[in-house]
Amino acid sequence: MSGFRSAVITFPGSNCDRDMADALEKVSGDEPFRVWHGDADLPERLDFIALPGGFSYGDYLRSGAMAARSPIMRAVVEAAGRGVPVLGVCNGFQVLTEAGLLPGALMRNAGIRFVCREVPLKVDNAQSLFTSGYEQGQRVVFPVAHHDGNYFADDATLDRLEGEGRVAFRYAEPVNGSARDIAGVLNAAGNVLGMMPHPERAIEKEQGGTDGRAMFVSVVKGLIRA
Amino acid sequence: MKVRVYVSLKPGVLDPQGRAIQHSLEGLGFSGVSDVRAGKMIELEVDGTVTDAALDEMCRKLLANMVIENYRVERVAA
């Protein structure tokens, strides 16, 4: 009951939207708005927007490509531009790159196979809105479940991301061939984070781990200022 | 009129699918194939009002991801 106003966007083919909404509600105490991809507008005065995992539009053309051009994404891009925090997980990360909110692209895993397991990550920037609940360099374990998680950007972009502290998470072991082991990146303003691993699937012991909880705690704490 | 848009990965971008296809070809006993790159071809049926500039914009806005892909537009004579 902190008055935390968040929205979870559901695209046709999203399948982690309930997990995301559940995580946000458990941590904040407030039920998120559920927004359909075809809506033109977001609820007013949002504190946070989440783009969940899944296979929006069946991954047609390219993962996230169709969703990035859906009506609601115009509103999400506009809100992100105003500084509203946006988190994209898995397919949500793919949508963010396709929408141009984050640099680079997510390609087919280098090993071709779909990867579905828990992976160790390193927190590479513990200063961001999303990661302030972690220690710099902390090792955390999140589940991954993706086919197209192989992060690609040209060297100049990768250098810039690293130089500006915009790599939020790196894989601590080989997972999908991502450039420089990048698992999650921030935009220049620091209010948009895209990541392939699933923090919302590591909230409670029953899910196998609780390392993801600190991310949602970071966000809620960071945004609820007296 | 038919338009074909060929979308391919930029040179230098790793193509795991192309590599897997190459390995399969080797497995089938075909030799001499040093590289395989997989792309896609998209066919559009358009009327006379669709300009080259419009096709170019379609490619840039949706059909290709300019971060990783190149495209080529070909108008096919009916």
C-alpha cells in the first residue's frame, strides 16, 4: 500500500506477464495495471512500466519486432523519454532493442539451442535505479529461458556501454554467446533496463531462489520518496 | 506488382543458423562449402502507388533490423 503505480504490458504471446505482475505486487503491495498491447494509452502517473517475457507475435519476423511497433509501444517510448523507469525482461528486452530504446540486438543463441536453466550473473553496475539493492560485483543466480539472447552491438557501441557503466549484468559463465557476456543493459539516462535473465522468477524460495527480489525492492524504494 | 525484399545479416555478424546449416551439409557429405549465411526473402504484392522511397522506409522501419541486417529491394516484372 505504498501507492506504487506500475503497469505490465501484455502482448499476444507474452507468457511471463503474470509472474511480473505478481513480483511487482508482492514487493510493492500494490497491484499493477495490466495493459494490452493494442491500447493507445498508458494509465496516468505511472511510476514503472514492465515489458514481460514470452514470444510476442510468435517471434514473427524477428523476436520483439512486431511488438515494438504495436500501438502501446508509442506510449511506452514517450513515457521512457519523460524518465519513467522501464524494465524489459527476456522478450521485453528484445522489444526494447527493436523499439530503439536500447542499443544493439538479440540474435539466435550462439549454440543454436534454446537455453532454459539457472545461470550465475555478476552485477556490473550496482548504482542504477534497478540494481541499487545489490553490491557491485555481486554474484546472483537468475533463471534464463530464451532462444534469442545473444547480445550483439558493434564494438564502438559496446565500448560506449562499458565506458558509461551501462552494462547492468554480465553472465558469469558462457550462456548464449553474448558480446562481452552482456546480460543486461541500461539506456543513457539510466531509466530503461533490458535483460535476458528473469528476476521476476526469483522472488520467493518456492521458485528456487530469491536473488531477483532485490531488483524490485530497489525500484520500489528508489521511487517511493516521502 | 510483386516486390521481393531480401534481408541478410551484415558481414561480420555471427550467423549461428548459417553455421549449423554448414555443419549439416558437411554431415551429408557435401564438401567445399566454406561458409553459409542464412537470410530471408519477403514478398510483397503492391500497387502502382507504392514508391521506391516507401519500400525503403518499410525496410528500415520494420522488415530489416538495421543494427544487424542489410536489405535489398527487387521489383519483379509481372
